[in-house]
Amino acid sequence: MASSPIVRFAPSPTGFLHIGSARTALFNWLYAKHHNGKMLLRIEDTDRARSTPESVQTILEGMTWLGLDWEGDAISQFARFERHAEVARQMVANGTAYYCYASPQELEEMRAEQKAKGLPQRYDGRWRDRPAGDAPKDIKPVIRLKAPQSGETTVNDAVMGSITVQNAQLDDMVLLRADGTPTYMHAVVVDDHDMNITHVIRGDDHMTNTFRQVQIYKAMGWDIPIFAHMPMILGPDGAKLSKRHGSPAVSDYRERGYLPEAIRNYLLRLCWSHGDDEIISLEQAIAWFDFDGVGKSPARFDFVKLGSINAHYIKESDNRRLAGLAEPFIAKTLGQPLSMHQIDLLTRAMPDLKTRAQTIVELAEMAVFYFHTGPFTMDDKTKKLLTPEAMQHLKELAAQMEALADFTSENIESLFRAYAEATGLKLGALAQPLRAALTGSTVSPPIFGVAALLGKNEALKRIQACSDG
């Protein structure tokens, strides 16, 4: 085997990039980076009926968004079908595989008989040792592995430990179908061998496949890679993660306003740990990741924890970057893109906005009031703040605000505090009506900072609109 590991991520392009598959890709990538190895990308597109170019593109985009790069070009499994067939015929030649001429009807009757007798339903080896002269002329044969019928197959898994299966439980599986196309089991082994894969890192739902695949390696006399099966990701209720728990597609998390670094950090902590560390940078993850940190038990997807981690990364993010990410969501609400001036305003508003949001969508929802035109549609709670008395105070304050030479947050706050002291009012009795007038809501970032960001003309215009209303 190679001195540095060569791993692969091998998704099937039959839909979106699943969040569980993204975790597998991340673990492969980190293992390769930690050990100065390589990660290759193989698209397992042999299912021609379900594989689509759009799905391939979705997978590539998801990987790129997560920052998980790969060595060389993505490899198409389907493009290698002639090589798969060549190896299957080679196995027939060396006596570790054989042509099976059993018809579909025969196989169906065989399974029905086994079921009626309460026996396991597996191929009974009826063509295993029959001479070629018995072959019927009207049946196109499949090629089956001549699996060992006694003894056992052991896999020394890097995560799960040593696991053994009796060979009697494994039948002579099909390697090459009658139409010349390979089965998944066979294609995977040939591809992994030809790509010099040293470590197969994947979900433990593949564990049963591994025993069968090991038999193919042995039949060809090939080096067997190190297997590392990662525990499954379950939904919050302990069931297999699915759409009913929230979308399992990576692209949907992007559209719902999660940052790639937050998704990476959260996925890293599903079945892997480094002490009590929760927030782990990419540099730390590469330095620390290895199989000894992977647990054996399934992890439950916790959306509250993901939200908390995403909030952390939003707070740590560059303000201009956040403005760029929030802009499409705001533009969708407004029905038009933001101008450069508005994006600049949004950037300057970020320090107060980003401490309050768990997603970019929330960030955008909190920021949209800055770009609102026309009167606000207020709920009853907000309307109650704008009493005649409150509006009279705001009018007097507006006149003083207009006279400010330097329209800063500090100067506006000082003006309001002086007015509150002079009138015997609490500051909140003035600040809350101002918040309602400027934002159309009872909650917002610090309101004097909001007023300063809006600018004197816009702030006074919004106060006047409330007076007119």
C-alpha cells in the first residue's frame, strides 16, 4: 500500500448530496489532510435510470460549498464498465467465478421454495460446478463469484474493531449481469483497487457489503484496504435521518442560511470528539482528526445545537461577507436587489445585527426594515407604543434631532436622555416609540444606532410618516 493514505468519496448521483454523505466526505477529507494523503472523488453512476447530470452537479456544488476539494477529476464509475467486465471474466478464467445460466423464473421458484421451508433466501450454487456443455443456448449467463462455502471472513475495522461472518451465510453473488453491466459490489472493488485506495471510510450501513467485497479482493489476490465504518446519523427521535426531520439535503441548509464552516464543525462532532471541544476550526480539525476519536454509537442530529454553532460563526464572520450572504434574501423580500449604497449600509449595520441571529435568513429578516419604503404594517403591540402622547414627544425630539450637526448614535442618545430627564420620563418611554416608528417593530438592534445608520433624513421621514398616519 502507499505510504500516504488514498481515500475516496463515492456518492451516487440519484438526487441531492445527503447531509450524512457530506459527513462521510468530511471524514475522508480530514483523514487525508491529517496524514498528508489524497482524497479522490468517484461518481457511482452505474444506475443509469436514476443517475442524472443535475444530481452530479448538485454533488459537486455541495462539496465545493463545504470547502472539500479532491485530487484530480471526478471519476465516472459507468465509464469504467468495460474494465469491470474484464475483471469478472478474469475471475472466471482463474476459477474464482463462474457463468450461471439460471433463468429468472428458476431463481424465483428457488426463492419461493426456500421461503416455504423457512430457509434463508440465497442462491443455491446450482451452476457452480456444472460443465459448460450443459449451458442452454437461449439464456444469457451472469457471472457469479465462487465464494468460499466454509470458514469465515473477518474484517478488522478501524472504528468498529474485529468483526467476523461465517462464509456459509454469504452466497455466490452476481458480479456481472447478463447484459454485461457490473453489479455495485463488483464495480466498487475494481474501482477501489485501480484507484489505489488504501482506506475505505464510509457509513456502517455498508458493513454487510464489506464482507462480500473482501471476498472479491481475495479472489483476485489484491491487497485489501483498511475499512473504517462510521456510525449512522439519526434524527432527533432516534429514527434514521430523513425528510420528516427536516431536509437532509446539504443545498437546503445553504438556502436556509447556514454557513459552510458551521455545517463542517457540526458534522465533525457527529460521532467524533476531541475532549470537550465544541467549536473546532478547520486547522484544528485537520490537526486532530483520526479514527481514535470516532465513537461506535450513532449520533442524533440536533438542530438546536446546529443553530447555536451557526450563531457562533455568524458572530465571528466578516461584516461585508455577511452582507453579501444576506442580500439575496433581502432582495427577494423587497422584490429588487440592493444598491451599492444599501449594501454598504447593511455592512455597517452588521455589528449590531449578527449578535442576534442564528441563520443568515434570520439576519436578513432583522435587517429588511432598513430598506423599507412607505408606511410599516404594524401589529397591535407595536401600534400601542405610538400613542398621541408618545407621538407628541417624538415630534419635539424630531425637531431637536434635525438640529444635530453630527447625527451619531451617541449624540442621538444624549439628546433623548436629556429630554427624558427634562420631562421626567423614563428613557424607554421615548426609545420604544422611536423603535416602532423607525423599524415598525417592538424589537430591533440598539435604536439610536439604527437611527444613525438610517441617516437624519430617513429617520425624520419615518417619524413624520407615523405622525401623518
